[in-house]
Amino acid sequence: MERSDIIVWCAKYIEKMRKNRTTEKRPVVFVDETYIHSTYHSKSCWQSEEEPRLFTSDSVGSRWIIAHAGTENGFISNALFIFKSQSKSSDYHDDMNSANFLKWMNEKLIPNLPTRSLVVMDNAPYHCTQINEAPTMSTLKDEMLNWLRERGIYFEESRIKPVLYNLIKQNKGPPTYAVNELLKSHNHEVLKLLPYHCDLNPIEKIWSLVQRRVAEKNLEQNPKNSVKLTEDALASVTPEDWAIQ
């Protein structure tokens, strides 16, 4: 969090949010993914009466991946994407990929976004799929040569790979991301969250609230009930819940 590049990124993020609030006035939409285990439950323990019961996640059994988006007024209507995990990995990000994410964007999120939205998301790999990737140092030399030829960049055929790679770096330009271009084509804009600053994304606390509400109702821990319990928990989240995050 104290790295100089992160500090600069933070300043730019704050400035963009300030500019949006004062002049651009785009609706701010927070996008994220999470998961629900069929074994989520809550159990009693010795604690204050004002506190909710202990929330436990054994992280075993069936798992459902959820993608959703919300604003200060609550979740975006009809934008929920939920599917059963097919991965045995402990990281739910392994279940989501660029194809699934862009499919959700096209079919669920974009048709329901407020006009001219500012879409805030983190830097998960499938949020950052690049459509103008340039060759790297590990790329075959022939591919490097073809990349340079396609762009009309002069080079000498006899040059070794490090020299060609340096020439590529000088001419590759800034990255272009698939999701940014997709949203831009619908008159929306993407704002990327800072690394190590998940606290700036209110949907993270909403996920915690949803998981707890699922756990409170998941008495049987039956996988057949997981989707219904999750949908009910999501539907129970109010604009007031978003406002206090």
C-alpha cells in the first residue's frame, strides 16, 4: 500500500471519483464476484446478545460462483449471474474466466446498467484481458518479426531477440482491455480499483452480509437449497444496507 506507484494510483482514483461527483455525475456501479458454499451455517456461542451468531464456512461441498453489480440504490436489477463451480481449486477465481465474464457483461449487466455508468471493478485477470497484447521476451523470434512487419516498423533481420524486444516495447503503446472497450462501446466507462484497497469497494461488505444471511437460513446444509437461499439473501439487501457500507 505504501509503494509509490500505488500511492499515485490512489491519488488518480480519488481525483476521478471527485470529478465524477462534482462535474461528470455518472452513476457509480461497483462490480465484483464471490462464492457461496452449501455448508455455510451459523452456530451459537458465548457472546454479547447484540452480536449475530458465529458464522462458519467449512469450505467443503458444492460451491456456487456469483457475479453481480450494485449502486447506492442497491443491486442492479436482473444483473445476477450465478453458476455451480466445476473446479476443485480453493480459489473461486479459477471458476471465472474472460469468456464467462464478458458473456455476463453482454447478456446481464450492460442491458440493465444506468445510462453513462462509471463501472468500478478490481484487477482480477478476467477483468484485464488485453486485446492488443504485444510479444514478450519469451515469444518466438519469427512472431516478433511478424508483429513488427504488420505495423510497418523498420528493423534489421539480423537483430537478436533482446534488440527486437526493446523495439517492440518502444512501439507497443498502452494496453487495450476487452471489458473497457465493450463498456465504452455502450457509452460507459471503467475505473479500476487500487490493488490492496478492497475497502474502497462497498460490494465487498455486501458480500459478507449476503453470506451471513445465507448461513442463518442454511439449517439443512442441503446443496439443493443453496441457489434459492442465495437469491433470497441478495433480494433482502436494501439501499440502506448499501448506504452504510
